[in-house]
Amino acid sequence: MNATNDICRSWLPFLPGDPAETVRCAYDMARSELNIARESGMNLPQIILNLQEDMGESFRIAKTEDGYQVSGGEPGVLYGTYRLLMALYAKEKVVCGTTPCKPFYGLRMINCWDNAEGTVERGYAGMSLFFDGGRLSYDARRMRQLGRMLASVGLNVLCINNVNVHDPAHLLIEEEWLPELARLADLFRPFGVRLMLSIDYAQPIRHGIPTADPLDEAVQNWWKKQAEMVYRYVPDLAGFLVKADSEHRPGPFTYGRNHAQGANMLARALKPFGGWLVWRCFVYNCMQDWRDTQTDRPKAAYEHYAWLDGRFDDNVILQIKNGPYDFQVSEPVSPLLYAMPQTHLAVEVQLAQEYTGQQIDLYAMAPMWKELFRDLPAQKVMAVAAVSNLGRDWNFTGHPFAAVNLFTYGLMAWWPDCVEDSESLMRLWVKLTYRLSEEQENTLVDMLLNSRSIYAKYAANLGLGWMVYPHTHYGPNPGGYEFTPWGTYHKADRNGVGVDRSDKGTGYAQQYPEPFQSLYNDPAACPDELLLFFHRLSYDHVMKDGRTLIQRLYDDHFEGLAGAEHLAEQLATLDLPEPDAAEAHKRMQQQLHNAREWCDITNTFFHRYSGVEDARGRTIYP
Ligand code: GCW
């Protein structure tokens, strides 16, 4: 489908067309966006913009006699303008006050997993927005629209390339590609969005240096020289993002060095330019022998990093996935996030719905982040990153409702407390995106609110994960990961299912501080949604609600399927504009098929092992 001005609207339909092309700074962008809103017919009161450089990213909205005054720095004044416009359009209360609205996290990042040839790893919204045919290739108009979307929810860092740096994306930091990269950075600058680049740890080897050892002087000097060149073209680059010693990527382990030595070497090259070195902690043995019962993958990150606390330079940020495994539906918060009080940390979430329905099945994430932010040691984490759900599709996110995840992520990254009220956040997205009757608006909000638990019930209940097709990660394959080298086993057999990660098992629960350690260690205390993540239980184990484990497995799967059917009924009642309606309906048919497959296959799988009949006599296929 071709993108037209009307269609590329994300949640900003009151700003039709494109942000102005000639604008160079956030203050001018704010003025220009106000004009666009006025010209679109929005009935705006008088709005005065007051640039106060020292306010930086913060903004303050004050009521005046005839309207509002938005004060803020570069780009705060633009953030404030978008917030005000959105509140007025959605007819929500404008939050005015004397204290400036400040972001909780300094770096609010989007990580794109885009490859230079134009594909997107785990991308479900079409090809890359930034690359094609082995080079940087983008539509400047869409870049400005993306800048507008990101700034409207306060996101400020965009890493454009995959952490798996496949050739020729390594050229992004080489002179050949830098002029084009500089042009891209210019497009995002007026939105307060800074670019970031994923780099290949072993890049010096491509330049005749025989090693990538972080303690080697030639390696250190190469990175210094390279950083200096990159910053000559893009002086405000946010920094480098690195996946090292992870899933076959090169890293310091090859040279007998630890990750503080590796990260600090790169950080020192960036330091003179104010750049951050963001180092991912997704390090584990991806070549595990399934016969090996000593190794427990969720323990890996803590074992690799916790002891290094305090040894990282002050411009290093360790980026830790929200859970210890890998973006499964239900995971506890990674224990590493509690274990490094003297190190800058970022938490990484995944908007791309790799394990959560692939932008086909409905899955709104705010309720999940609510749990994450409730349990996160807030003062110790200084940045957030999200794996992007964006692509070249007409609406950026494939499923028109998947945009709610980018939207709520941005607001949450600004002010995590707001996820407490996931419902209002999602309602705001609905109001901004569609013009629905009150009843239909409530229906869509209800669908979004329930979508996660519905998906979890049919696809991954009680903390089970990995029952998917290997590699593609869509659809049920309960034994799919059991005998693979990925360390991802639920070990279902005729006696029970789950892994004992308590002090009597792998000891993973011991990596947590209290109160989490005791909570997770004891099956009687452990929350249901994490039960089989932490414990191995027999099918006749009696759950908190009095049902047996096997009955709960059956019930949840039937309820999940019924939930998906209800979502389809609800969708049918909505008057959505095209092409949203067609796109949402098409995907809903796929979701229904998927939910049925999950329900039937998983129930049959457990029935075959347990030999226990469903107490309610529903059909479980032999
Ligand atoms: O979950 C895995 C994904 C990989 C991804 C990796 C990571 C970019 O399946 O596609 O690689 O995580 O986060 O590095």
C-alpha cells in the first residue's frame, strides 16, 4: 500500500502532511507544528512559546488569559507543544504547573534491528526505513514523520542498525557512508532525536590490525581515530551500541579479557565527544548441551556481570533485557538490574512482538511494563531502550494497533509512574488515533487492556515460555526448543513440567535480593504467572485457586481461545477508517487461527504426558 499524507498519521492525525522541511531547531519546529495544527482546522487557543535554553529537555505549560504558554529548552519546548496539542485534541485536562515536567530517564532509546540489505531482524512492519540494497536509503519525508512521532512522546535516541552488524552495515562508521549518515542526523535533529550506531566489536581487524584485543594499543588508537572521524560528521551522535560475545558476535572473551575491559576501551574513544557506550548484557552460552543440567541460561548475565560492578567507566551504560531469558511473555525482572549499584544501567524492552504475536496477534504491552516498573530499582537505572516495532509499512507498525506500544513506551520512558495507569495511556492513544463514539472507544480500550492476558493464556501461561517454533518464534511447538543448544527447556514429562530454579534446584532465585528471593523461592508464594519459570511441579499440584496444575493448563488455554474469539467480536463492532479496518481484520483472522492452534496443540501435548482428562469434559484431541 502506498503511503499518502493522510495515511502516515500514527497517533497524530491532527498534524496532517509533513513537518516543515526547512526547520533546523526544535523551537522553530514547535512554531511550525502549531501552524500546521491550526491549518488542519484544530480550534486552538492562543499559545505562546517561550524558549528557555537552560530548561533543556524539560518543559512547563502555564495557563494564560487567552490560552497557554509553553516554556522549555531545546527540545523541551517542542515536547511541551506536542503534549499540549495532544491534550487539546483529545479533550483531556492540560497539566499546568509551576514545576517543570522533567524526563525521568535521560536516554529514551529506540533500537532498530535493521540490516543494510533492507531486512529487519524480528521486524513485522515491512522492510527497513533506513536501508536498502546494502546502503543507507531513506525517504526524507518519512524520516521527518518518524521524528515527529518520536518527539511527540519524548523519545530522544534512535539506533538505526541491528546489534548483529552484518556487512556492509559496519561501513556506517567509515568515511564512505558518513556524509549520508550526517544528512540523516540533520533530519532528526530538529526533533531532539540523536542517532546511535551499533558497531562490530572486531572492526579493527578489517583494517589490517591482527587483533581486537581491548588492551592492544593499536586497537585502542584505531577506535579513537574512528570515533573522532564519526563525530566530525555527526557531532551529536548519542554513541555506540555493542552486542559482544553474544550469539556468535565477536567480543573481548576471545582475547581472555572481561567485559569491563572491552567496554571501557570503546568508551574512552567516545569520551572526548560526549558519547555513550551502550553495552548489552545478553551474554549466555547459545551452544549448550541439553543434557547439561548444571547450566541454567537465566543465570548467565548475572554471572558474567555482577562481579564487575564499579569497574565500568562513567560513560558506559550496561543495557539489560527486562527479563533474564529473552523477551518471553512472562519473565521475572532480571536480577542483574538489582546487582550493580555502581554502574550505569539501562533496561531493554522489546516493542517488536517477536514472542508476543508478531504484530498479528493483539498484544498491548503497557500492563506488562507496569509490572516491570513496579519491581525495578528505579534509582539505579538511568536509561531505557526498546527494540523497535517500526518498518516501511504504510503506518510504520504493520498492525495499526501496534502503534499503541511505541506510544505508551515513549510516555513511560519519560515518566515511568504513568504506566500505573495503563488504561488512560491507551485511551489517550485511541482518542488521538481514531474518532470513535464513546462506546466504541471503550471497546477498543478494553480490547487493548485484555490483549496481553488473552495472548498469555493461549500462548505462554504460568511462566512457560519457548513453546514456539524455533527461529520464527510464531505459533505453537511445545517441544520445539527442548533438545536445542539454546538453553531453553521446560522439561515436560509424564510427572510434571517446569524447571526448579529455587535453592533446591539451579539456585537462580538466589540471585535476587529480598523480598524477591523468598517470593520466588517458594512455590506457595510465587506468583502464578511465574510459577513454572521458577518451579518444577507435578500435574496434580494444587494451585492457589484450588485447581490442579493440569486443570489450570487446560482452562487457561480454553479461556485464551475464547478471549481471542471475543476480541474478534469486539473488533467487528468498531467503525475504523480504512485501511486500518482491513488491516486489523486480516490480522484478526490469523490471530484466531493461531489461538486455536495454541489451545489444541498445547492441551493435547499435556494430555498425552499427564493422561489426565479435562474436568469439564471439553474436547482435547488425542
Ligand atoms: O531473542 C534473540 C533474537 C535475535 C536477537 C537477539 C538479541 C538481534 O531472536 O534475533 O538478535 O535476541 O537480542 O541480540
